[in-house]
Amino acid sequence: MTLSELRFVVAVAKERNFRRASEKCYVSQPALSLAIKKLEDDLGVMIFERSRTDISPTPIGAKIIEQAIKALEEINHIREIAKQGNNQLSGVFRLGLIYSVGPYLLPELIPILRHSASDMPLEIEENLTAQLEIQLKNGVIDAAVIALPFDVPGINTMPLYDENYVVMVPVGHAWADRASISAEELADENVLLLNSGHCYSHQVLQACPDLSRKGQVLQGNSLETIRNMVASNLGVTVLPCSAASERYVNPLVRVIPFSEPVPVRRVALAWRKSYARELAISCVADSIRQIESECLQMIDAA
């Protein structure tokens, strides 16, 4: 068993395709296929089920792949330990963010991070929470900005800030001049939310349970799309405060705070417990906490 064979196995598991995996590993497809077949022969088990249209791990293969990821991470850990005498804030940092955070946090974060870690550019991945969890566990990304709860074995989380939700309505809506809205009132409206795979939608429905029982919920593909749907008078929506700040609001909508108790989300940084660049994690977290925004109530580091 060699490290190359383990890398090939993990690449095929990620890509579900031998050709793409060979390109990622910079080897020919026949060489990669032969190496994986050799490993299967050595272990006496099939790691992958192969068909003309799909490559998928066998049940025992899934366990082998999981262990291979851990083994390769430990090897990378050794390399990172060796680099600790140099600079952990040098080199690309792969940061994942949920869709309802990324567009609003990154413009504030990047200038701060460019100053505090000028040699550590961000490689950005925006995705659903479930996909970021997989990418985090598989080492595709180094850390992720997610909304709590996020209880995943082998993953550390660090709370960063709390953020209130607000209501957005068309300018001609009966609520447009209201000082506040209660969560219960939303059940009588057409409420626009992201598709159900987004944790943002789940959190809104938790905060406003009447919506899932008797409200009419329409779905959009992005918060920007939903904002335009509200402006066109299709309905109302609930947004994180940062997505409804002055720079994003147009004259066709009004933003109204919730009355107490205000629905709120807690945003955190998540990373693998085995990840070796601890200073990079701290730098990203500290940079986020330096953001000055009325929408974000920062949580001091423990």
C-alpha cells in the first residue's frame, strides 16, 4: 500500500469518475486504474463498484476511503508541523461559506484579511451546509463559516457573531410603515424563502413555526432573487440583517425589524480537529470579529 494509491482512491471517491480523478492527480487514467486495482487485489476487497455510468464505493470501500482520508490528513499534518518554523499564514486558505453569509461577509472580511495575512489568499467555496460538511470532512476546504447548530464528529466550531433576522416587504404593503412585525403575523402572508436545502430557510421556519403549518411559502434560488421578487410585489421575506443593510436595499422595498423575541442566528467557524494551521484559523476568526457592522453582534473569543 502506497500513499499514491491512497490519494488515487480518495480522488476517485470525490470525483466519481476515473478520468477526472486522473487529471486531478496528474497521472494517466490507465495508471490510476491499475494502481487502484492493485490495491484492491492486495486488500482482497472491491473498493469501488464500476458501471458504464457511475463509480460508487462499496460498503467496505466507503470505510477504506474514510480511513485513507484520515491517513493522508495525518501525512499533511506532518508537513504542516514541519512548516511551523516558517509561517502558517502563508499559502492559500480554502474557506467555505453558506450562501446566506458569503456575499455579505466577504466584502468586509477580505480587506481586513489582506492586511492581517497578506500572504494567505482565500480560495472561496459557497455551498449548502450539508455540502460544506462533506467538503470539510474530506479535506476539500480548510474551514467553513456556517450557522449553528453544526454538531459533526471530528469538527471544532468557534462562535463568531449573532445576527438578527428582519422582514422585507414591498413599498406598497400594508406593513411598510410599521415599526415592527411579530413572527406570528407572517403566517398570513406569501413568504419568500430559499429552497429547502438551505439552513437559512430551516431556521426561519423554526423561528416562525406557524409558517410551516398554515403559511404560504414560495421559494427562490438566492437571496438576491428573493429581494427582487419582493420588490416586484410577489410577497414578503425574512432576511439576515446583513443581507438587508442599506447598500442592498432599493426604493421598492422596506425593511422592518421583528418585535421581541427577535429571531436570531449564531454564525460560527468550523474546522477539522486534525487541521494543523491553528494560526490561520485564529487569523480568519479574528479578522471576522474586526468587522464593524450594526448587523453583527460579535462574540468574544473564549
